[in-house]
Amino acid sequence: MSSLRRTTRTDGEGMHLGIFMPNCSNAYSISTYKLVPDDWTFESNLAVTRVAEEVGFDFLFPVSRWRGFGGECNYLGNSLETMTWASALLAHTTRIGIFSTVHVPVFHPLVVAKMGATLDHIGRGRWGINIVSGWCKGEFQMMGLDILDHDERYRRTEQFIECVTGLWREKPGTFEYESEWYEIRGGYVSPQPPVQPPIVNAGTSDAARDLVAKHCDWSFMCPPTLEIAAEIAADVKARARRLGRSVRCVAAVQALWADRAEDAETEREKTVAGADPVAIQNWAGELGIESGSFDDTPLDAYAFGAGALPVVGTRETVAETLRDLYEVGIDGVLFCFHDFLNDTRRVGDEIVPLLREIGIAREPALRASERASTA
Ligand SMILES: Cc1cc2nc3c(=O)[nH]c(=O)nc-3n(C[C@H](O)[C@H](O)[C@H](O)COP(=O)(O)O)c2cc1C
């Protein structure tokens, strides 16, 4: 038994545990160094999914990309499209939540509402959607699509969400919508989803925070520090409260832990030493310049975890960081790993028992860990 301080937060429901899945190559270190060979294949995603469900993770989350970012590693150059990816994983699972990510400029909202309703039927209410405005010009230019100015993109995203949720809620055949971007007459989506799917947005700019407060259930972020996570969570939740809504927040963390903290640190250093400067420039340069949201992220954090909060040390370091995030208003963690399959299992074996001690483990993980400890 270790002696970790229990959480002092009383208004939460435990820390939701998620995985930023390896549905893309080089997920998610912009580095040529790999602890284990890179594996973005469906077989690998399915293997991670099965372990995640078994050890009590709450949700799986993909990245959506249409092309890679060059450099020596061609960062995210292979990727599995996330609607079709989720469809197969939902069919192979029974409990865990699974998200897809869509880029607003690429789809018509009625098509997304239809595909989403289908996915939610396949998963019997376990599917969710991350609706992103898009920022990578190269992806959209390839399709002959223009990219709008930053805040205009969010205005379009707001209209997109209004269409999708309207089609999911209103009687099929009755949804009417007319705006600058979309016109829907007698919008018909049937069947509708069995459960209203949770909506995520993963931006943290001023425009994104307003959108999340008004229309989303979850705000996902890559906070460079605990303090920034605290500021974003407090602000997004306050904006939602002012509208009579509530929003939960998830922070992406790049977790690397070993029995001896020095060993984890050595691995981190090897990953940073293998930084792929061209891919970092192509990815972070454009994203950072576009939004300003990554201005505080040091270069090493891109090489190590593409901007996710680095958490390096022992299992206690990971558990205590999760507690600290929880106490500043973060409701869920999106784990990025260096060895997805093994680390997913290790969260169940090594981290969840500590979360139980701290008082932030949630029901599925608690049950799985109790089963394991009495086996
Ligand atoms: C956890 C997380 C996941 C994201 N996933 C994607 C994605 O799959 N595709 C994409 O184009 N952008 C993705 N983004 C980028 C965001 O959608 C957004 O463009 C970026 O955070 C900048 O937004 P902002 O300027 O509003 O802060 C992701 C961001 C975060 C934090």
C-alpha cells in the first residue's frame, strides 16, 4: 500500500479514462525513436481495444487525418478513417465508449447525422463524436476546399452542430434549417440514435470555448501545464454555467512510467533526441500559428507527445498527476502511450489500484481492478 493523498474534490464522478488510439502512424510522438515498432493497423487497434475494455477504460478516441506531415517519419502519414474505424470496434465491444472525429468542411451534416445514428445503433448507445473545424490547409487543398479564417470556421462549426443535433432530435422529415452555410428542408434521419451521442470539441481558443459552452458535452485539450489545464477548465465550465449548461473537460497526457523514474526519463530523452524537426514544423508550425492555443507548448513536448501534457516518472507520478488534474476540474484523461498494448494493460494493473486509493477510480475500472486483485 502506498501513501497517496486522497482527492479533496467532492463534486466529480471519478476520472474518466480514455485512450488517444493509435489509428495513425507515429501516434503520438513526432520522433524517429520508437520504444516498440509503430503499429497503426486495425489488428493493433483491436488488440488495444479489447484490453482497454477488459481493464475498465471508459472511452477510446481517434485522430482524424487525411494526409501525413512529412519529415523523416511522415508524422500521421498512415491513418484509419474514424467513422469506419469506430464501426468495426463498436461491433467488437460491449461496454466501452468509442468516438469518431469529423472535419466540418469535409462532410454534409445530414451525412454525419445519418452515419452517427447508424454507429450509435451498432454500439447500442456507446458512440460519440468529436466535431473539429479543421486547421490543416494541405488536407483541404487536396480536396479543392478553402479554409476559412479561424473564428469564421467556428461559426460554421456551430451551424454544423445545430444541424446534426436537430436531425437527431426532431421528428424525421420535419427538420428545417437555413443559415449562411447550410440549408436543410424536411431533414430526415431515421433511425435516430438510441441515445443522444456526446459531442466533443477539441479547441481551446476563445471561439472554441464559446462553442463548447453552448453546444458540446466535452472539451478536450492538450494543456502544457497543470495551471493552464486549470484555467481552461474553470473558464469553459463558467461559460457553460452562464448558459445553464454543464461541460466536462478532458486533458491529453503522454504517460511514460517505470519502476525507477530514471528509466522513464531515459526513454523520454531518447524520444526527444529523435525529434523530427521537419514533421514538427509542418504539424505544430501550422497548428500553432493558426490558433495560438499551442504557444506555451515547448518544442520537446511536440517530439515527446505532440503537445499532450508529459507525465514521466513512476506509477505514483502518473496517479498523482491524474489526481492533481482532477482537483483543478479535469474530468477525464486521454492517455497517449509509447507502447499502447502493454501500457493499456499496465494502467489496469499499476495505475487503477492507485486511483482507487486516491478516490478517483470510476466504476468499470474499479470492478476490473477488484476482479484482478481477488483472482
Ligand atoms: C485532444 C485533441 C484532439 C484533436 N484531434 C484532432 C483531429 O483529429 N483532427 C484535427 O484536424 N484536429 C484535431 N485537434 C485540433 C483541434 O481540433 C483544434 O484545431 C486545435 O486544438 C486548435 O483549436 P483552437 O484554435 O480553437 O484552440 C485536436 C486537438 C486536441 C486537443
